[in-house]
Amino acid sequence: MLSNTTAIAEAWARLNHKFDLMYAKHAFVHWYVGEGMEEGEFSETREDLAALRKTMRRLE
């Protein structure tokens, strides 16, 4: 069953925290860059997730 809920904001917060810890060490970044990603895509995506979380928190 799918539902639209603001509870996902906390899951995103945990995911963002884990990402921040790994990205600070540049863990696994070389693998993704080697496969064709640009390193800037990581920070752009992190900013997008933060914006989504902020939007969901406003809706609560």
C-alpha cells in the first residue's frame, strides 16, 4: 500500500546524515566517478534531498 505521508522526512534525515559521514571521507566516490558521474552531482543531490526534507517538515 502506498500513501503520502510526511513521516518520510525523518528517514531522509537519517539517510542524509549517513551520506554526509561517508562523503566527508570521500568513501566510494572514486567508483562512481570512474563510472561516469561527476563529483558535483553528489553535492547537488544532497542539496535536493535537504530541500525535500525542509518542504516535508513545513507540511507537518
